[in-house]
Amino acid sequence: MIALSHSGSAIFTSSAPSRELMVATVDGIVTLARQAQDPAASWRETSRALAGCHISSIITPEPGMIFAGVFNGAVMHSHDGGVTWQARDAGIAHRDVYSLGYVKVDGRLRLYAGTQPANLYVSDDLGAHWRELPNLRSVASVPSWTFPAPPHVAHAKHITFGASDPKTVYVSVEQGGLLKSTDGGENWSEFSGFDADYDQDVHRLHVDPRDGKRMLMVDGLGMYATRDGGLKWERRTNHDSVVGGYPDTIVHLPSNPDLLISGGAAENPNYWLAHHFAGARITRSRDGGKSWELLRNGLPAPERWQASIEAMTLEEWGASFSVFAATTAGEVYESYDGGDNWRQIANIAPVSKGAHAFILNRAA
């Protein structure tokens, strides 16, 4: 079983294509099942869980173990593959959980939860107890942290870990900046070295698993790259790039991290609100983000695609890989040939970071 959510697990490896996909929606978790082992087989909806909950993130640290981040609901846990669920949020004071992440430290699972307002929590006992990591909010930029939409409060949008050291943690704060800890989250620093266009609207970070100094940061205007661990950043894409003016999701192929697939929109949410249109698009890079190509086969044309790409997952299996993408309109697309061709496999409740789906679907 693999998962598709805005800010949870997004990279999977297996010996064969998975036959179950959990999708985080504004109305709970929808599970889709592939009808045969053949990657070309059709999909159907088989179950729903946590109805009425807006799910931000899903992580699957071990087989059968699932954690779900919930807006206005903190963290839910299932020990039986999603059949039953219990709250696992003791110690989390902020109820809007935007992101979840996990890593093994000294052989034990460690969980992280990012919230709105932008705070970070950690658990070393599988979510039974959480404690805040308060020094996240000790960096100099905190007074300027904000968000365009009411209540204008920044959130911890995404959690990433170092390539070789599990105690290296990165948090993308929207809008606040890119933060780094080298001691598991006890102390933090923030990156600088960006150009004048940098607006602290950090969406997520891709860390090259072969070399942790090579990173690609996705922000609200495009992408930045660094080869020296973040001392200097080079803008790779801007508003006029094929990736669009509002890239968001990014996944990589584990066996070849230079192969990246990104999803997002042509314009930012202020444009969505005014023009009732986002212009969703999916792009691919074969050279670590230096150049990008628009993927079209089986997808709506970006100039006519009203939605935004809100979640993306990649599963590498055998000699190939599958990519899944979900939108604010509830469309779920799959490519099982590396992104060359796509098909819609479901139309369910919207998948949305915060109010993105509300903005677009109310305006449509």
C-alpha cells in the first residue's frame, strides 16, 4: 500500500506495482485498488476512512502502520492498514497539522509533525506522546513569518531529512523560509544567499540522496538549486518557466535522483481567486532540475486545466516506475511508464493544501 497526500510520504520502492493507493482528501482517506497486478489494470474505490476530516498528510513508516495529519484534528493513527483509527496527538497544542515525516534514529522510528502556526513536534514512541521543538521559532526571521490568506499565519508546510544523517532535518515554512537542524530539531538555523526575488514562500525541498549538499528548493515563484549545502543558491526557474509560476510538489526516482517530476500551477492563489483558474501542469527533468519538459499525453492542456496539482507520489518498481498526481478538483492521475503517458484513475473529493480547493471550487 502506498499513499498520495500533500505533505506526507511521497517516494516508495517495491518489487512490483502496488495494488492499493490511499489518497488524502478534504473528506477523509479514499483507498483505491488496482484490479490486477498488471500496471495497466483499472482502479476502483474500495473504502473510505476518517470521513469529514481534511487530511493533509499520510505517512507509512512500517507495513500496516499509518499516520494521518488532519486540519483541525492533529494526528490519527492506524495499526491495521487503515481499518481502524485512533487519535495519537497527546502533547500537540496546535490542531492544524500540515505535514508529517519520519526517520529512523539509532534504529528507532522518530515522527515529526508540522503545524499552523508554524511549529514542529516530535515523537519517539509512535505518536503516543509528542513534544514541541520550540527553537524552530528562535530564528531571526520569525517576526516576518506570515501567509497571504487569513488568518495570515505561517505554517510548517513540509519536512525533509538529510541524505546520510537522520538528525539533519529541514522544515519548509510558508511563508517564512527554509530552516535546518543538525541535532534532530533541538536547534535551528535558516538559509540565506538567495536572489532579490526570494519571498520566503518555501514549498518543499528535494535533497539528492547521493550528495546531501545538492538540493533543489521549490518556492512560490519557481525553484532554486544549491551544490554547496545552501551557502549559495541559483534560481533555476521563474514565473515564465514551463514548470509554471506556482510549482509545489516534487518527487525523484530513487535509482536515479536526477530524474524529477514536479506538479503545480501556472499562477499563484491570488490569481486563482481573481480569475477562477490555476492552470495545473506536470513537468519532468532528467538532469537534476536544470531543464524541464511539459508532460501532456493523457493530461488536460495546462491552458485549459482549471485545477492545481496538490499531491504527488512516485513508486519505483522493477525497471520502471509509476507516478500519481491529485488535484483540487479531485482528479487522480497515474503514469506507469515514467511520465510519458497518463490516465485518470479516479474522481473523488478534492485534494487540497489548506483552502486551495475551496478557492478554486467556489470560484468555478
